[in-house]
Amino acid sequence: MDSQAGVGSVDAFRDFRAAFVKFGDASRNALIAVDIEIRRMLDWLEKDQAAYWKNEIRRREEKLNEAKAALHRKRITATFGNAVSDSEEILMVRRAQAKLEHAENKLKEVKQWYLTVEQAVNEYRGPAQLFGSALDAGVPRGLSALDRMAEIIESYLAVGTPGSGGAAGGGAFASPSGAASAGSSAAAAQPTSAGPPSANEAKPSGDEVPS
């Protein structure tokens, strides 16, 4: 039975390590991007939108007061016996009142959206912080483990594989079957020892005449 590990390259470990590093960087960048977007959204609601509609409320209150003042002046004029119509002034007051109510409702909506987003952010931050902590601790630990595994495999490959010839070819990873085969080949290659010839081999034949 072959005792060799079927390892031919550490390229798979190198590729996985590179992908793991990319995953860690992408995950950290994603967390940072989400935090920036959260801060931007809360600032937009709290500063931009809330401030805008507060200013609109003040401006529309002024417009309403102006419309009411114009209606009041028109009605004062009518008290002196002048036949005047105040229908246009009444319409302006109603329009100004409607615009003011619209701005007040918008400010209420902005405040409600701020609370909704803030609650969602608080629910997100707990898991996000856990994930960030896992990245900070897990990615370096995982990379260290991958590096150790790659070093072990590189050391294994540096010794060589059986049958490649030379000391590096056998090494500490040579299988028992390979050693037995090598021993049999060496025994077959050794010449047999030649002893003294027997009497029949040393005796000349009858046709031979001694000189």
C-alpha cells in the first residue's frame, strides 16, 4: 500500500490565502462604508431636514401673520362704511395656514423617521461589532494557520517524491515496498562466487594430446 501523501503543489493554499485576505479587507471596508452611510443618514435627518422644516415653519408663520394683518386692515376699512370685499384676503389666510400646517407635519415626519432609523441602527450595531471583532481576531489567526500548513507542505515537497532518484528521491518518505524492490534488484545484480574446478572439468578429453 502506498504511504505517500497526494500533494503536488501549494498553489491551492496560496490562492485560498489570497482570497481569505481579500475577504477580510472587503468585510472591513463594508463595515466602514455602512457606518459612514448611517452617519450620513442621521445627519441628513437631524441637521438638513429638521433644520430646513424648522426654518420653513418660521417663514410660513410670518406669511400667515402678514395675511392675517392684510385681512384685518381690509375689515377695518369696511367698518368706516366702505363697501369692500375681503374674500381675497381670507383666501390668502387659508393658503398660508395650510402651508404652515404642511411644514409642521413634515417636521413631525422627519423626527419620526429619525427615531425609526436610530432604532434600526442600534439593532444593527451589536451584530456588526461582533462581526468586526471576529474579523480582527479570526483573519490573522486563519492566515497564520494557512501559513503553517503551507510551510509543512513545502517542506514535504522539498524532500522529493519516491522514484525520482537520488537521496532526495527516497528520503524519509520512501515506502517499504520500494525498499524491498531495491533490495531484490541489488541481490540479482551481484555475480556468483567461482570456486576451484571439479575433477571432471580439469581432466582433458581423450582427443587432447598433452604437449
